[in-house]
Amino acid sequence: MHFDVFFPSLGNAPTFPRIRVWDPYKRLGISPYASEEEIWSARNFLLEQYAGHERSKESIEAAFEKLLMASFQHRKKTKINLKSRLKKKVEESPPWIKNLLNFVELPPMEVIFRRLFLFAFMGGWSIMNSSEGGPAFQVAVSLAACIYFLNEKTKSLGRAFVIGLGALATGWICGSIFVPMIPTVLIHPTWTLELLTSLVAYGFLFLACTFLK
């Protein structure tokens, strides 16, 4: 990236030539459409060049902080607008969609990734052992994990058990219907219908214990 920089001297230390430029973009020598990465690069480059002049460094840092704050406020505003639009769409939805959404929640991303990793591990374990036998044990462990997570959330073992079994049954039925439609050329020779159906079931168990209330 090219920065419009030159180095007039003040004593032995070079002085930043745009030290009094009001526009923070022009002060850093970047485009108003610059990305956050470009802003950081410009700031680091200029600080390195004018490290020996305190007022130059202060001017560069001040412009950088203005742009960083503006970027943060823009992201925050965009996020709020997105939530408002989504809320409005939900309010305008038919009653049956509203009732359906009452059973759904969005947990923290950390929770989503942890549970996704668990069920992906179960899928990988099933594939690795596909030549030794069916995935019955892995399916049982996945069902138990799903019920455990649901019970933590609902505080009702009965409800967790029903939702977990329902998710497993739905996933197994969907897998049994759609897996045979996959062209055999796309399927590994050692992968059985039972294995592929279990992979679909893991997906339904993950969705149930992660997003259902």
C-alpha cells in the first residue's frame, strides 16, 4: 500500500508533514473507503517512520483513534438496525411462525461451537469405525449428550428426553429418505446407509440441543 509520506526535518528527528490536517483519513494518507486493516497498517507505518518526534506520534494516534471509534460506532449502528429489522419481520410474521419461534433461541457462539465440535467428533468417530461395525454406540452417546444439554436448559428430564428422541427419530427418518438419493459416485464404498443416516441424525441432535428451548 502506498502512503503519501515525506520527511521534513526538525533537528535530527523527522516531523510528520500532515500533523495539523483535520481530516483523519488525509492525515494518515489513506482513502475514506479504507478497511480497518488498512487503517491499522497506515498507523503502524507512520508511527515507525516518526517514532522520534512526540508531537507527530500524538497526531498520528489521534487520527487513528478517531477512525477506530467511527468504525466501532458504524458496526454498532448496523448491528442495532439489523436487530430492529429482524424484530419487525418477526412481528409481521403469521401466528404459526411466531409460535414456532417461541421454541427457538440463539445461544452464545461459544456454546454453538462447543456442541458443533462434539457432534462433529461423533460423526468422525463413526466414519473411522465404519469398517468395524455400525455406529450404534456413537448414536447412543450423541443422544445422551443431547438429552443432557436439553435437561440443563429446560430443567425437565422428561421434556429433554422427548425432544432428544424426537430429534433422533426425525433425523433418522430424513436420513433414510434422502441419503438413498445421493449418487453413489459421491459416497465412499465403505460408507453404509446406516452410517450416512446416523450422520444426518447427529445434525438433528445438534440443532435440537443447541437451538430449541
